[in-house]
Amino acid sequence: MASLKVFIACICSLLGCFSPLFLCAQSYLGEHLSRGLVGIPSEQGMYLSWRMLYEDEKDKDIAFDVYRQSNGGNEIKLNQTPIQKTTDFLDREVDWSVDNRWSLRLNGREVASWSHTKNQPRQPYLSVPIDRPEASEVAGTSYSYMANDASVGDLDGDGEYEIVLKWNPSNAKNPPQRGFAGCTYLDAYKLNGRRLWRINLGPNIRSGAATTNFLVFDFDGDGKAELCCKTADGTVDGEGRILGDADADWRTWNKQSPTYGKIVDGPEYLTMFDGMTGRAIDTQEYIPTRYPLDGWGGVGGNCGNDNTGGRSDRFSACVALLDGKTPSPVMIRGWYGRTVVVAWIFEKGVLRPLWTFDSALPGLEGYSGMANHGVSVADFDHDGCDEICVGAMTVDHNGKGLYTTGLRHGDALHVGKLIPSRNGLQVFGIHENEGKHAIVQKTPAVAMFDGATGEIIWQDGFGRDAGRGVAADIDPRYEGAECWCNVGGLRRGDTGEIITPKKPSSCNFTVYWDADSQVELLDHISISKWNWETETTDLLLKAEGVVSNNGTKGNPCLSGDILGDWREEVIWASEGQDELRIYVTTIPAVDRRITLMNDRQYRLSIAWQNVAYNQPPHTSY
């Protein structure tokens, strides 16, 4: 089986067959993307890559040509034969001492261009200038700002992605922590660094990974993406208008209070913002309310509870095509005990709720305590509509409970075609087991289960706490994904069998970076590859002068297939916090594939990547 898998992968690469992988996917065509041509200087020359689009499937013989124009002179065709096997090209003869312009042509027509002037630095990334908010002070303590999580969407409908960036204050808090946090800002940038707008979420939205999720997507189908997120009194939209009561301050100022600095009172809102201007289009009351504060505990995590907002202020969010075609913002509150999932729809400028799933309702008690610090969306039951996997529980597209595994809360999860020989999708869950409660000893650290039914395929590490874990194809000798976490070694995804007690040096993000079908490892500011022959991790890239986000979690602002061919880009902020650096691979491709953004599950994964404890995206195939 292993040798056959390697053989097929090699044949597909040689033939340039991008389509077999994609035949099993659900397409997402809600964005009309351009070719996404990008040029990155390398030691060998100017490396150019561009997108294959879903519509290209209609023409199996589609081929491209690349031209270069130097100093405004005549255009010169660079490729000797039409480019058919890949969607990249290396210009080895470029003269860096002059201004150059490259033209990508299809059937003789220019479909994209890229320019590089003689005065531009030759650097392995694209630079997007950003505007750092000024430092400030609250409750006698000063704080500054750091670029944090990001998302992308075509805000102006031109076929290119814009970046929506969250600015986190240095005093951001997790819900259990007392103390004040500064305001959170959301900025929108063109790739040239032009800022479109800035939204200030205001003093009544507490800054932190568990509370400040945001969704960037085209919710109304007009070809332009919107922004949807939780807001409150004092939120300032992109045009300077204030939501709710501008003078309200719902923070607890009593230093002796267990809720000092927290927000446990006051109204909560859900707002849809215009992607072009940041203008608040519609605001509704957030569902559900936080009350009762002590009504969010349960069997998840350490089986505890509190009445200080620690459990009530745990949020995640996602986008789902609940009817198979219309994107809905889905907001989730509660992880450790009570979990409430609310689906919304945005039509004709108005937000309205579609349905609410509440694990506190009679008959749904088995769903309590099953939510993770993350979420994933996929069509698990093959009905054409998306389901929401919140961890050890999944909610059907109609708001009914699809199943719960009973394996309790966890930090991370991965959803995809992890076991190719098995029907449907699979979920790899990483579970949090803290404390000495009896139920903790019965909970596995890791488990693989069926995405449609919740059937447990294998599980291990009972009573042990696994914080992070990864399921990804890093070894071509075994089918599908391999799995690893801080418990045990490297496992087969299909059986859970230990391949080797050794494992990759990181247990964090993944990224498609080189030319083969295996995935690479992304951790903090490095990209590495698991060498399955030597059972070691080989460094491919260490980005200098950048920083990762969210402390020990060490994730980038965003990783995804946002430019160029099917390999993924990584966005880090510079150490000086004055630019985002988009790193693009310059490793020549061996095949061509449709942009991952045309796979529905993958595109929705990019939308939820910034939510709670960040997780990498996965395709549906």
C-alpha cells in the first residue's frame, strides 16, 4: 500500500494531474479570484507563480506563457514551450539593475502582471505596511499594541484578497484572569499597504484569544466580503460612528471584586460591517446572553465552574453553508460545560438568527462539556450542507445535534480526509484532562473518530492531558495522515499504531511549502519538514526579523493559499510592527493544482483560523 501510494503520487506529479485530488472536493465558487500572480526574488532569479482556478477544469490543455519587459522595451517571451505541467516559472536571466515587468498570458491575452523596480530590495517576502495604534493606558497601567491574528477576503470585489488584521493590546487577558485590557482594533489593508478602515471594538469588548473572534466572508453574495464580530456599547465603526451607548463602561472597577477588570454586565451585540468602509450595516442583540454567569460549568476541562465570567466568556465562531450555498455566520459560546451554537443569516442588510442549539436544553445534556478551543466546518454527512464540529460534538446544518462522542473538551482538533480508505471525513481530537476528577481518568488524550457518526476509530492516553496535536500527511509510506501530540510517538492515522517513538520537533501548524504532496511543519517563525527516513526534522526556512503570535502557541498572523499556486503562504508581523511580511515559497513546483481556496472546506477553514486557539486549515480531500 505504501509503495503504491508513493508511485501514484509520483505519476500524478509527472503528468501534472491536479484534478484527481480535487474530484472528491466540494467546490466553493463564491469568490471570483484573479490569477494571483506573485513574483519573489530568489538566488536563482525571479520566481513567479499563479493560480489555477476551478473553471480551468474545463480545459485540460490550458497553458500559459510568461513575458518580460525591461526598462520599458520590447516584451520577450521567456518560456520555450507552453507552461502546462505547473503554474510557476523561474526567470533565471533577469537583470536586477533595470526595471522589469512580467506578463502572464493565456491564449495570447494578458491575464496578470508583476513588476519589480531596480531600487526595490530583493527579499523573500512581500511587504505590507501597517499602522500600529498608539500605546495607551488603563487603570494606571500602560500598554502597547502587537499585530495579532489576520484573515483575508475580497473586500472590494477586484479578485484580490485584502487583509483584515487584529491589533491586540499587550495586556490582553484570558477570561479567568482579573485585570483590565486595552481595546482591540481591526484594520483592513490592501496588499500595497493602503488602509481601508479601522474599527475600535471599544472598552466593553475584552481583548483576548477567547473573546475577539472575527469572520471575514461574503455573506450577502454581492461579490464583496463583509466583517462580522461581537460588539458592545462604545464600539466605533470604520466611519467613526459609535454603537450603542457611547458613555457606557461596563467593566468592573472594584479592585476587591473577583471580576475586577472583567465585563460581566451590560448589553452584547453582533454586528455586520461593510468590507469596503468598515461601516456598521446592522447590529443585533448577541445570542445567548452571558447569564447566569455560573451556568456554564460542567464535565469539560477540569470539570469546574465559576461565577466570574471565566466560563461564560469563551467564544468561537465560524462560517458555514448550512443550505449548501448561503454563507452563515455561526457564533458559539461556552466550551467546558454549557455550549450554545447560534446560526445567523445576513440578507438585504439585516442580520437575523436562523436557529439556536443549546446543550442546556432537556435531552441535549450529553453535548455539554464537549466543546473545544476551536471549531471546524465540513459536510460530514454528504447531504450538501455544512455541519459544525465544535470538538467532541457536532451540530447538523439544521441546528439539531448530529452526535456527541462523550470524550469531553479538548484544545485542538483536525478535520479532513485523514484516512483515504475510509468513507467520509475523520476528526482527530486532542483532549484536555486536568485535575483528579474520576471522569478525567476515563478520557483519552487523543482519539480519531468518524466525522459523520462520531464512531471512535481509535483512542489512547487515558487520563493524560494533551494540549496540542497534529494530524497531517508527513510520511508517504502510510495512507493519509499521521498523528502526534505530547503523548506517545508518531502514529498511523488509520489505526493509531505507533510508527516510531520519535516525532516531529513541533506540534503546531502545518503548511504546504515544498513541491511534494506531504505537508510541512510551521512553528513560531520556522518551516520544517519531517524526514521519515532519518526520523528527524529538517529546517527549510527560518524567517528573520518577524514574530509569531499568541505566546507559546506560536502561530502566524495567517497561513493559507492566498497568492500564487497551490502552495501556502505565511503571514508574520515584523519585529518593528510596521509591516506584515507575506512569505511565498520559491521551490519550483512539479505539478499544478486548483487553488485550495476553491475547496469549500479549506476556504471556510481560513475564515475560522483566527478563532480562539488557532488551528491550521485542511482540505476536504
